[in-house]
Amino acid sequence: MNFKIISLFTGGGGLDLGFEAHGFDPLVCVDYDSESCKTIRHNRPEWPVFEGVIEDFCCTGNVHGVIGGPPCQGFSTAGKGNPNDPRNNLWKHYFRIVEETKPLFIVLENVPGMLNAKNKHHFEEMVKSFEAHGYRVNYSILNASDFGVPQNRRRLVLVGGLGFEIKLPSPTVKREVTVREAIEDLLKTKRAPNHEPNKHAPHVVARWKKLKEGESDPNYRRARLYADRPSSTIRAGGGYGPNDDHLAGFHPPIHYKLPRQLTVRESARIQGFPDSWIFCGSKTAQGRQVGNAVPPPLANAVAKEVRKALTSYFSENGFIKAWLRFDEEQELCAM
């Protein structure tokens, strides 16, 4: 029997892909970004989508879980993190929806910067709010490279069960996957989806040809990747140039072999997305979806622990038949 979940801040769908693999079905995916919503509809037309700001989303009905990663720009240490960024309070709408639906479990993902001194009051308030409603909360910083993702990507993951414990996953691989292993085959094909290289200016190409693996271009603030190591973190935004001017568009790392930045597909591979998952919208929009996503293999490991905890909880308490039955007459209401 599958579990019914609400997916908040769905974005490109990385968290949802991981949970889908363990029998979790989204009753609704919520996101305000139109390109992200197109991606979800294209790849999973059976998943209902609420396209709009989370402030306008409310729901009632039976749901087993709520998952999502509120926008992290205000907490991030990679950019101009601002403790007063209004997006820092979007977790409160996540909590509001938890209050409305009273799910059996919650999963929330964010950047490690949420635990920094300037931001920690948000996190502490959030944990206290969940615990006051009966959730037993566990959280930790997990590195995606420990779960078969060819990327050093550290993320804060919080899980909670309503009166029961959900453990966080242990590493699933003994050896890190390298960039070469993830994308080398794409050197031989132009047919992969979302695999259109950018055309860089000749002087940029000449500059990048001189870079050794691990060396950064000061005008770009990105480094050439090491072929036989995991990638640096794939980011969603453009970042900042040498004069602290914002770089528009999608600016992933530089290819370990070629004098160009990674394509969207190469970046998606490094995030752990399968080639069958197609990203919609402009190249910048595609890159933003990839960079903001939870790597599906990491999400898969978290979902496996959630499923294990739910199964154990139901078996011990004898509620499995009641809770696994979804009341068809009481549909989820979103408006």
C-alpha cells in the first residue's frame, strides 16, 4: 500500500523522485515557479500541481506525510545570506500545513547555514513548534556524496514522526562516485535531453583551456572540476563576479576536460537525476531547478528510513489497516 504525501516547494522534483521509489504518492505538489510546475507536469502528469505562492495554499483531508525544502537563500553561506530575508519565514507556512493536515510524518530539507548563529533562532523555533504538536524530531547534516551522488553537497535534513521516531540514513556507499564516472559518456553524445552546451566567448574559452583541474577562474568564481573526485556543489543562482556584481543565469562549474561550463544534463547527472527526467523552461530555469533540488539518491535514502519507521510503528500499534486506508470520500482540498 502506498502512502499519501503533500510536497511543498517541489521545484524540480528531486525529493519527490526519491520518495516515489519507496511508495509515496504526492496528492499535490506545491510551487510558485511556472517552469518547475511544467517540469513536474511533463514528467508526472498524474501528480496534481498547485501553481501559486504557498501563502494561498490550504488543505484538508487525509495525508500521511508532508515533505519539502523551503527556499534557503536567506540562510545560505554561498551567497548574500540575510537573516532578515522574508523567505526565511516560509517554513512557518510549511508548519501551518502540518497543523492543517496532522500528518504522521514530516521531512524538511535546507542548507546547513540554517544552524548558523545568525539563523539558528529560526531553526530552534521550528523544532519547538513541531515538538509541541507531538512530533519526535531528528535532524543532521548529510553529505550527498555518502549516498552515491557524485557531489559534495551538505544539507540539513529534519525528520519527525507523530509520536514515534524516524532515524536518519547512514551512508549507502563505501566509495565516492566521481565526476568522470557520472558524465564521461556524455562526451560522446549530443542526444541526451537538456544537454546543449553554452557558446562561450573566444577569450573565455582561451582562458579556460589553461585551467588545471581544481583551478578557479577569478572572473567567473568557478573552478574546473577534478575528474576523479566528486563535484563541488551545484548551485541554482548565478553567484557573484570579482567586483561583487551579480552574475545572471545558470553558472555551474567548469568541465574537467572541456573549456566550457557543465550543461544542464551534466549538472543533473551530478545531482543524481536520471536522464529520463526532463527539465522544462529556459536553460536558466532548467539550471535553477537542478541547483535547487534535493539529490534523488539522498531523498531515496531518507524515504527508505521513513517507510521503515512507518511500517514498524503501524505493526507495533495495530493501526496499519486504519491508517493505510485512504478515505476516498474525503478528498484533499487545496485552494
